[in-house]
Amino acid sequence: LGFTRILIGFFFLMDLFHRTGVWNDMYSSRGVLPTHLNLQRPLAYGAWSFFNAFETPAELVGLWVVMFATYTCLLVGYKTKVAQILSMIFVVSMNGRVLLIENGGYVVHNLLAMWTCFLPLGDRFSVDSLLHSMKHRREATDAELNDRANRVSTRLKKPPSSLHGPVLFV
């Protein structure tokens, strides 16, 4: 799951960089679908996008920086659960802002972001895991540092069991 988190974080970052060239054209009030028009006559009933709150290019640059920070936190595993939820909100909002170009890839992208929110992606290979280990095990001597017994907490020794995991393989 840790490796999966790294791949998902990398995928989200690359998607963000891929969209950077057309960022203002797709999401600003001067773009393909101006915000006021999207709010006045939404393309889908009940469609919601966090991007409707940002109209100017300066606001969108700020949003881009926040999304970059969130995806980077997901990639390295810092505050993983918060980063997972924020990433899901950003991905769904970004893909749902201009429904004129929606395709099956966006649907899979949204579902991947949503279903992985239920998985413990921060338990391995993450900054969260490192901080947890350092907090609960303090080494004072070289013998304690070299001791590998009880290195992994009992919570992480058993494999995670959830009904959400198999859904990702379907």
C-alpha cells in the first residue's frame, strides 16, 4: 500500500503538471467555460466543483500551489489521511469543472481517488510511519539501535483487511 501511495501521488502530480499549460484556459473566468456561466447553467444537475470559487488567474495559481503541496504530501506520506481526502476533493473538482471534455479516464481517476481514501496508505514507506516509529521507540545506545526485535508495531504486523481493497482490483 505504501508503494501504491507513492504511485498515486506521482500520478496526481504528473496530471497537475500536464494540465498546467491550459490551466487558465480551462478553469478561469476567461476560459472555455466561464465560472459565472457554469454557475448559472451547470452542465449536469447537481454538479459541484471546488474550482468555481476561483476565477482569476492569480487565484488559480494559489490553488495550483495548494494542490501541488497536497499531492506532494501524498507522495511522501506526510499527514497521509488528510492528503488523501484533500486530493480526492481536488481531483473530483478538477475533473468536474468542465464536463465538456469528460471521458472514461476522468471517471477512473475520480474513483481511484475516492476508493483509496479508505485504505491505510500511510502505514509504510512514509514520513508518517517514520515519525510514528521515532515517537514510540527511542534508541539511546548502539545496541538498542541495532536491535531489530519489535521493530514493527503490532498494528502493522497483521495485513489490513477491508472490503474496499478488492474493489480496486475489479
